Amino acid sequence: MIRFKSVGLMLIALLMISALNAQEFGLDQLIPRHMWARTGIYKLSYQEQQTLAREIIALLQRQAQSKGIAVIAPSFSTSLKAREIRARLMVSEVPLRQATTILVVVRSSLYDPLRQRYDCVCDLKKEADRQLNIAGPTFHVYLYVMDDDLRVTQKLHESFPAD
């Protein structure tokens, strides 16, 4: 059985990228091709692969809806972008105390403004507040996972120009 805290989070991340770029993902983008022989996916027809991809995405959307996601978006423009991402994914927002996954949206001119790990979610919030969230030329969208000790680890970083 798939554990949603790790594999599911990565597939949700892929789904989020899909929503941002407004393109549909194929099965090869959800499951690496080197895993196809081991799982037998290579035996499926193209149509069956697309059906499986849609089923995986639907399952992840249902899973995400039931749990929700916390959001850190320090400015008006970043909170609007976070709301747009959540709406496309049909994911509800929950308080940090209830979340295991955190969506962080910041604007910055840096290539990768936030670190891979933080010892406390408070440090992540402070670092996000320090970015050029009003005038930064690039949106940076992150997904972090929070453990029971409130440490956060980055699982995804995607950036694109701010409009």
C-alpha cells in the first residue's frame, strides 16, 4: 500500500506543478520509467496508462481534500497565488497545528530563496517573511513536510515569473 506522507506528497507536488503549468501529466511523469518493469506498467496500453494516471491524480486529490494543507504566503500577491494553487488542486487550508504538509509561496529575485530544512516551522515563517514578497520578479512555490517535532523538510520547489 502507498504511504501518503512520502510518495503521496511527491505525487501531489507533481499535480501542483501540473496545475501551475496548465498541462496534463502522463504516467511517466507520475512514476519514473525505471520503475515500470518492476511494477508491470510497461505492459499497459497508452490508453490504460492515461487512465491509471487520472486515477492516481483523483486519488491524491481526494486524499489532499481530506487532510488539507497549511499555507505560508507573506504578501497579498503570494497569498493570491497560494489560493489559486489550492483552488486548482481542490485542497482546503488548515492551521499549521493540523497540517503535515505546508505550501509556501514567496516572491524573490534569488534562485532558491528558502533552505531545504528548518529546525522549526517558525524559522521557515521568518525566512519567508524576509523575502522580497512585494516586488520580487519570481514566484517560488515550495512544499514542505512537517514532522512531530515541528521540523520541516522541503519536498518540492518550483519557480516561475510573477505577472
